[in-house]
Amino acid sequence: MFGPQSPTYIPLACGRHGTTAVATYLNHKDFAYVDYIMSVRNVAGGVIVFTPMKDYAAAGAGVPAVLGFNAPWWYGVSIVLNAHIHLGRVADGALYTAADPTVAADQCAVVRIDSSALGDSAANGPYLYVTVLITALVADFVSVVAVGYPRHSYGPNNLPDYTA
């Protein structure tokens, strides 16, 4: 007898420095939901903006667009570097702007994308690809990992809650 399929973990970005980081585009075709877990070592403090972007073509070859709907977010920060970060549920939104910790800090944001909510491009068909744009960086270290929950195995009532 077969049980539900396990989630798939996909590294999308690691070690990007500079003022902007763009993760690899992920195809949502086989996933009901995808959680994007974004970690930033904010070396100088400052506001960080996390923006999921959708596209109808792979690798952003089409016309990337903001989500167009509000998704659930979790966020946490630690000014003690390399310490455990406790995530809390924050307001749903198409993007998340993290407050300035004013000092070096480790920050983590998680957004859950419902693949069925991505919609269609009027001229080009369904939006299947998603990336995460992280801006306002200052030589910061960035890591993005996606957790894909397969169709027919996961629904809104059996997904993890990131709050401690």
C-alpha cells in the first residue's frame, strides 16, 4: 500500500551577495503548495524586502509579475548571530518587508504559495514558475530553499505551521 508522497526540498539560491538576490525559478506544475524559506545574514542592519515573482516561462524568460494575491508569511529575526530563530505568523501579503533590526542580524522569512492561485497570463497561458526576489541587501549572505508539497498528497489542513 502506498502512502502520501514526501515533500521535496529544492535549494534555489545560496551565497549571493550584493544589493539584490534572485533565486532560481521553480516550476510549480507538480506541487499543490510550495514553501519558500529565505534566510539572510543581514551584515549591517537595514530593511529587507522579500518578493515572490511569478512567470509563465522558465527562468524568467516571459514577463515576471508580482503574485497578485496575498499569501501566508512567517518571519523571525535574531540579533545574536548563529542563534535559533523563532518564527511568528505575520500578515498575509504579496510581499513582506522586514523591519530594520538596526544591527547585524540573522533573518528568516517563509512564504507559502498555493499553486492553484498563480492564475494565467491573458496572452501566454498559466503561470507555472515562481522565484523570490530579495532586495535592499548590503553584501549579505542569502539562502533560499523551496519545500514542494506534491498534488494529491497535501491540502491546506496537513501542511506545517512554522510557529514555535
